[in-house]
Amino acid sequence: MSARAYAYAQARLQARLGEMPGAGVWDGLQTFVELPALLDQMRMTPLRRWIANISFPTPPHEMERLLRRHMQALIAEVAHWLPPAWRPAVQWTAILLDLPALAHLLWGNEAYAWMQEEPVLRELAGLDPAMRASAAAHGRYAPFLPPRGDDALAARWLTEWRSRWPETNGRERAALERLVEVARAHLSRFATGHGGSGEAARERFRAEVTTLFRRHTLTPAAAFAWLLLAALELERVRGAVVERALYAPGNH
């Protein structure tokens, strides 16, 4: 596809990137120990989009559900900014948010109560564990069968994601594969601790992905890079609000 095909998406992504809070905003938020004060402060920043419908009484599991739904809605929005041929690949990224829970269910573990309330998990969670794999065989989870370890699930997700790419040129493909390499390196550093503290590893990853976003403007890689940056922001919001909901004094 020509660069012109990505012009609308690129303009929207650039604008959204410019709205992402910097270190000063995050440093300021750390001073708010109690959840109600933190939420009030977040609502005065671009982070307010993540915490819509979240308030002080919201239970932690409901917070988690709402945050995942906000991210999935964002993925759907980005998909519609791009040319139609790329939408299936973008939409496939939404399943990553439910992958840990899906693995838990497909491996035959007992369903948690909150899984019964999740629209995308409810059907599997309500089944006898021995029946889940056969029930999933003909639906959107079929690429993950038969269930195996975490590495196998990630590899299967990646294979399916690549299968959803339309015909693409060498430059676009190389940019996407470079994004995969950077994400893999981050996960490896994070798992082994070789990247320093967790926050240091995230900052390094954020910087690398931002560089790729800017280097590969007007390509599909820019959209996937931006979604990674949004996921990092979501991860940080989740850590801030859920931690305070569970542990901060005065929140119980």
C-alpha cells in the first residue's frame, strides 16, 4: 500500500502520542496515597480515558475488567483508522488482554468467580474443565489448541497475527518484525531482571518503541507501536489504581 493509505491513521496516532503524560505527571500522581484523591487527579490529565466508570467503591476485579474493556475499545478504534486490509491483524491484538485467563481455563483449572462475569470468557468458564478445549475448537480460540505452556500460546498468537497481515512490502514487513524483536527482548529482560528494575525496563522499552513509531511513520508498524505504548500506559494506570484499591490505608 502507498504511504497515503496510512495518512489518516498516522495523524490520529501522532495526536494521541502527544497527549500521553510525561514523567512529570506520573511523578505527581505518586504523591497521592489514597485512591479517591488519585482518581480525582487522574481525571485532570489525559489518563481520564482509562478510568471512566471507575470510582472509589469499584471492586478491584471490576476495575480490571473496565480497564481491559477500555483497551479493547481503543484497539477497535485504531483498527478503523487503518485501511480495511489491516483491521483483522489489529483486532487480533485485543485477545492478548484475555490470554492469561484463557490459558488458565484451557489448562483445566477451576474458573474464578470473576471469569463468569467476563463476556468473552463466560462460556468457557461455565463448562466442565474437560469440555473446554473441544468447545473452543471452532471459535476464536481455536489457534491456541491444544493447550500447552505460555511460550506455545505466545508463539501461536504470533503465527495467527502474521497470517492476518495482508500482502505487504519488504519495508513494512521488516518494520513489523523489528517491533516483534524489540518486544521479545523486553519480555526477556523483564523476566530475568537483566534490564534493571521493572520501571527501568519499561522505560527502556517505551523509548525503543517510540523510536520505532517515529522511524516507521505511514506504515502499519506505527499503529502497532502506538498500541504497545498505550498498553504500557494502561499497565501503569492499572498498577496505580488496583494497588491502592487493595493495599492503601483508608481504602477499606
